[in-house]
Amino acid sequence: MKYNRQKEMLAYIKNNTTVKNEELLEKFNISIQTLRRDLQKFEQQGLVSKVYGGVIYNEKRESVKTIPSMEERYSTNTEEKEYVGKLAASLVEDGDVIFIDAGSTAYRMLHYMQDVKDVTVISHSLDVMILTRDMPNLTAICVGGVMRHDTGAFHMDTSAYTYNCNKAFISAVGVSISRQLTNTVINEGAIKAAVIKRSAANYVVVDHSKFDVIAYNRFADFSQIDAVITDRCPDEKFVSFFESNQIALIY
């Protein structure tokens, strides 16, 4: 029966994580049209993601619905976040106009930007503004708005956002193949989306704990991202997905 075949096929994909289309065609003795219908159904349910010539099973994780305290965020995975910040800073060149997102990882790149010259930093993060105060080599622009105390970020009407930059360093609460890039604050997600549209190159900066996490607000797709910067190599399914979508993985 059709239901049994799809159930067995999904179990097979789950057990193997990444499976080629030719392998599925041979194992289940079906036509390419039938396979496409089955995989489309799985994809619509968020169970698999298509890659070149095959599919990847999407591991399910509990969705992030609440915002951890600032103290918790800033004291968790500190060494990993510093490492990611250092990698991100290495991509900044003299004369760049960059956006640095709010969050406990992105702002750390400023710790390693003492030697760059004539760089303009745009941000809605209070932490970023405080650090740039003592860095005369940087020109800081705060996008302004109303500050949210639990995130230390300023919120604004994104229709008034007019800044262009050549590099944007974007934070995320969740990075998953099925739901792409997600966060837990809709207003901040709107700012991320506005920045991504106006930036020449977009870099996601996350530590390893953000992979396979899904928060409720989806703010961007991987098609808008040039590279992912993290502290260690993620699961093979992410490596394959990034390669097939021409997204650089930096770690």
C-alpha cells in the first residue's frame, strides 16, 4: 500500500540521514514520478530537505519559545562565541561598512577589530554601541528606536531603515534545514530581514548549539546567506546542504 511504502521510505531516509534519489528508486522499485510525489509530501511536512541528487532527513528538536535571560545568554558557551567573533572579525577589511546584529555572539567580533581602519559599524545593539565608544578607529551608527530591556536591542520601524552595507553579521536563535533561520522576537527578526535585503554579503554567526534548533519566527532563508560562521563543523547533513546551496561554512 502507498502509506506503507511512504512510511518505510521515511524510516529508511531517517536511518541513513542522507540518501540519493537513485538509491530510493532502486530500493523501493518505483518510478521517478512517484518518488518525486513522495519526497514532495515529506518536504511539505518538514521531514526532509532536498539537496542535489537526493534528500536529507530533518532531525526534529523542541522549538525555542522563550527568551533566556541576558545573564544566561552571555555566560553560556563563552569560549565558543569568542571564537566565532574572532572568525567574523577576520572578514572585516579597511573601509568596510558593516552591520553587527544584537545577540551574545555577534558583538564579540568587536574584541578583534582594534586594527581595522575607516570601518563604519551599524547596529541596533546597546552592547555594540558601548564597545565602539572606546574604539576611535570605528564610526558607529545606532539605528535607534525603543530599547528592549531583555535583549538590549533597539527596535524601530523597519520601513524607515535606509542603511546599505557591504557586510552584515547576523545572529540567529535557530538554524535548521527545514525552517531555515529563526528567532524569538518578531521585531528583531524584522530588523534582521531588512538588513539582509540591503547588504551585499550576509554572514550568519552562531555557535554549535544553534543548529537543529527551531524558534517560532522565521526571518530569512538560506538563499539570502553567503556564509555561516560557527565554532565547529556541524552534522554532515548541514555540510551537504551548504555545499549544494553554495553557502560557505567557516569554522
